[in-house]
Amino acid sequence: MTEAPDPEVVELATRIFEMARKGETAALVSYLDAGVPADLTNDRGDCLIMLAAYHGHPGTVRALLGRGAQADRVNDRGQTPLAGAVFKGETEVVKALLEGGADPAAGTPSAVDTARMFGRTEVLELFGTA
């Protein structure tokens, strides 16, 4: 029998994921600097950087990368933050992830495949695959 999660811990984690989703960089960084893992992951396999990338927050993405978040961490569906940013048309986030070492060929579908699928030629040029 597994123990039920502590409701206070669940509430805190929910707030931290919301900070990433909303791009509340300063608040998020204070938690990371206090020991919250930069690659904290929710029940769908989405890490903080995935949420920040998908919701268009390049500053938050850079802060997470600077604190050790993995640029290519895949979620439970095999998607990377870079592919999510490409899908959403978040070019500044794409640039931040590339600066942080993200691999356009990682994940399923990859960011390259996603860019081709949605006709994002400017992103393909950033990847050097146009």
C-alpha cells in the first residue's frame, strides 16, 4: 500500500508548475535556488522547462537552463520543449533552447519534423535544415 502524497507538497508543486506556465521567473528561481529540482516533472512527464517553453517564456527557459534543466527532456508523449515551442510558434523560446544546447532532432516528433509539419520555415532556417 502506498502512502497518499502530502497535500501541502502537492499544493506547492502545483504552484511551482503554474509559475513556469505563467513565466513568473523571479518567483520560480527563488524556489529553484532553495532546492527545488530544475527538472521537476508533473504526472504527465512535463518538466518546468516544457511548460515555460510551450507557453512562450524565453526568460524563464533561460533561467531554468542556467540552473541545470535539461533542454531535451522528453515528456510521456516523447515530446521535447523545443518541439513544443516550434508547435506554438514561439521563435524566441526556440532561440533560447538552441542556445541552451537543445537538439532539433530529439523527441518524437522532433522539432525539425514539427517545423516541417507546420511550415515554420524561419525555424527550419534556425536549425540549418531549410
